Amino acid sequence: MTDTARARKLADRIRVVVAETLQRRIKDPRLGYVTITDTRVTGDLREATVFYTVFGDDEERAASAAALESAKGVLRSEVGRQTGVRFTPTLTFVADAIPENARTIEDLLAKARAADEEVRKTATDASYAGEADPYRKPAEDEDEDQHEGDDKGDAEGGTEAEDGAR
């Protein structure tokens, strides 16, 4: 059975080691502003996936990806030296999709804000289709029932005393 806590600790340590090594030892000019965002290690601790983002355009992202691939051996040996595990995991670098997802979410939120503002403008100029309060109140129902009884007596032609006189 695999120890997920151990894999998580190793992943965190690999993330720190790779980030520090990129900052201090790797002097590749193709390497842009790379940020190591996350690292995941398989249950058998044999493979590590390192997620990264690059600040810049697509050209800089491609250049940084090539620089990371060429520095993979140096980074793996540094991870093995600093972690002290029996088998140093192989490193795989994957560009993180978080910035693109965040940009998409921001665009959707902007559309929702615009739609809400349009609804708000429409609501301020709107008036009621019927009465302002279309619901009947209980007190009004009782008053109307009493008045309806009076109206029925008048409609029938008068009171009982008048009926006997006819």
C-alpha cells in the first residue's frame, strides 16, 4: 500500500528543490520567468510531475519549456541529492493551465456583471403590470365578505319583514 502522506511530502520537497535550483544554478537564457506551481508524485514515488507557469507570450513559453527539458538531468540529480530517497523520481514538466482558466473565468464574470447591470437599468425604469401589491390581505377579505352579504340582501329585494308584507 502506498503512503500518500509520504508522497505529498516528497512532492512538496521536489517543488522547493526544483524552484531553488532553477533560480540559482540554471543559467539558460531561454528560461523566462518560470514559476513552479505544483508537483505531484505517483504512489510508488517513481515519477514526479512538475507543473509550471511562464510569464510572457507563447514564444517565451515554448523557449522555457525547451530550457526545462534540457535542464531535466541537472534538476533530477539535485532532487536526488537533496531528498535522499533510494530512487530519484523521473521529472516531467507540464505547463499549468491555471492562468488560462483564470482568464476564462474573469471573462465570464465580466459578462455576468454586464448582464446584471443591464437588468438593473431595466428594473429602475420599469413599472408594475397591475397593482403594486397584487396579493389580497386577510383583513380586506373579511371586510369584502361582510359587504357582499349586505349587497345580497339588497339584491333580493329587501329584508324579511318586507318579504312578509308582499
